[in-house]
Amino acid sequence: QNGVTRLSYNIDLLPKFEKYQKTIESQVSIKGLSVHNEIPTTVLLKPSFSGTGKYFSFSNFKQPIFEEDGNNSNPLKNSKSLESLFRNNLGNKEINTKFINNFAISRSFGFNDSYSKYRDNLTTFNQTKLTNNSKSNPNSTPKNHVINAQIENVTHKPNYYIKLNQNSYEVHFVDHLLSTLEALSIDNIEIVLIDNNHIPSLDGSSAGWISKILEAKTIYSKNEHTLFKNEKYYKRRKKIRLNTEKFISINHNDSFISIYPSPTCKITVGIDYSKEVPIIGKQWFSYNLYEDDHYSWEIGPSRMYISSLDKFFQARELGYFKSGVENSINIADFDNWMTIDNIRYYNTECARHEIMDIIGCLSLLSSQGNCGIPFGHIVAYKPNLELVIKFVKILKESLVF
């Protein structure tokens, strides 16, 4: 479904377990609406270097912006660093070598540090220039900014989705996309949002994102210093995996989430709506990321759900679920589904989707292209995003390499 076939899995397009950091081979884009926002968003998924991790950037422009410096055009885009310039050209490899030539000239004049140090110095110089220009020309203010997909940037209570904040910028509804990237071992990637800061919800599951990753294909990430070399073989960066050596658990009323030390990565979720919503009832589902069938079939296709019409209308009054609900959310009405044709796993879809959300939250533990999901058996009963985010923040303090 959605381009995901057994053949593609057998030829390792969607690996379940990777020892080395990976990215996508080519840039892909997708456009859509979030159920919580009525403004269309175009999302570009771009390859990135080893060690950069997952991060979001924003742009109101579809073409690169250049500044003129006398008779010479300045190839520094309005961005935080020259890394953005390299990443924007990673797909076609046609990089302006002006900076490399200048670096070589600087070396001949006694500059003894690395190219990375030279790049940082040049970035500081140009950023100062951009800042000075913006004081006299308000239209020259940079339009791009970066938000790292890390748990420290979750600063608000999550209700129906996760929002990341960093340096006064924010991105909404990152759960499904981050869950997909983590489960499919995409460790280094730039996610560019154009014209809006809400990630599209697509069909309410991860199936659309999985299809796009298939389209882009996956490769091992390259280190930045190998970008300009036509090397057939290059050193891969190993992915560091985390684990916990002790039992950790938090609860709120009768809801809880715990992790038990284990040599594998397993998530078990239980929910119980047997009295108030019989159509959902009691559901339990366990998923082992490295031993069970692939995320693309077991977890990814499960859609969002709301347990009652009353909760749905209450959420709408608070500003949620503004558009596309009928195509992306399973709404329960006591002993019936309002959208019965959208159900993909009749007795377990809600529990599977909770696992999807937990994987998305755990992906926020990743840093510098390393694995976010730790080794251990996570057990959750009646989880919600607020409880899971609290758990992830506590868990981070107890993880070891």
C-alpha cells in the first residue's frame, strides 16, 4: 500500500536495524494540510551530513536568495551557516568551489586550522554583515531558521500533537514524521517548511511519509569533508545506541508508562474504553522494532482516533481539528465508527497508533545522528502525549551509551 511492497523490504530499501548513520539519497517534497491548520504547507525533505541529526528550517521563498556585493554575487544564502548552502546543493553535487579555493589560498598564507574552522570564521563574518545590513534594510532579515528535533525543544504541554520551540520559532504536529524517520533509520535530514509551520497530517497515519522515503531512497550519510571528493568508498559514521540500566516508571491516575532494561527495543501499549466506547474496547499490542514485521505494515498505516463525538467538538472549540477530519481521523461514536471504511486494523488500530506516537516522542532523544529509541521494553497503559513527553524527559537523564 502507498508504494510499500514486500519486494522493497526484501531489497533493503526500508531497513529495520542500521549500525551506521543514514540519510535520504535525493530531495523529495510533499504538500498538504494539517488537520489543525487550514493553510497548505509544502515540506521538502533534504539529505544532510553525518552528525547533523534531524532538524527543521523555514522558508517563505522557493528560490535561493543571494546578496550582491559590488560586482560579485555573494553565494551565502540568508541562513545561519554555510552548511545550509552545502546541504541545499547536496542533491546535484554542483557546489560553487569559491570557498574551497579561498580556503586553499588562506592555507598558503599561513592559516593552519581545518576547513571546518575556516568555514565557521567565514560564517561569523558574513552573519555580522547580514546583521548590519538588516539594520538599514528591514527586507534583508533572514527568512530561514533551524529547530533541532530534540526533547529540550518541547516547551509546551502537548494536547493533540507535539510542538517544538527554539529561539522564538516553532513547528507543529511533528509526531508522525519523526516517528517515520526514526523507525526507518533516517538519522540526518533537513525538513524545510514553506509558507507555514504546520506539518501536513496526510491521511492521519505515517503511510504517506513512508511512501516519500521510498521515493527518495536511503543511503549512508557522508561526512562534510567528503562532499567534494569523488570517492566510491567513504568512511561511515557509526550510530550510537542508548540503553537504560534501571527500571523507570511514571503515572498519572490510572495511566502509566515504564521501561524495563532489555537487550532489544520493544513497545507494548494497552488502552481500555470498554465501558464508555465499546467499539474501541480493550486493546493491547506489542511491537519489537528489530524482530517483528516492518513498521511500514505493522504501525505506520494506523490512523489517528478520537474516542467520542463530544471530545471531538470540545477539541474544535479549542482550535483543533479544523480541516480534513473525514479523511484522516477515526472518530468513535459509542458502538460505531463514524468512518468505518477508514479502519485498517479493526481490533488494534488505536493501540498501534499509540505506539506510533511513542516512537515519535522517543525520536526526540536522538542527537547528532544517533539513535533515539533506546534498548529496553517500554510498557504503556492509557498513554497520552503529555505523559509520554514527561517520561522521555526523565528517561534522558538515565540513559547510558
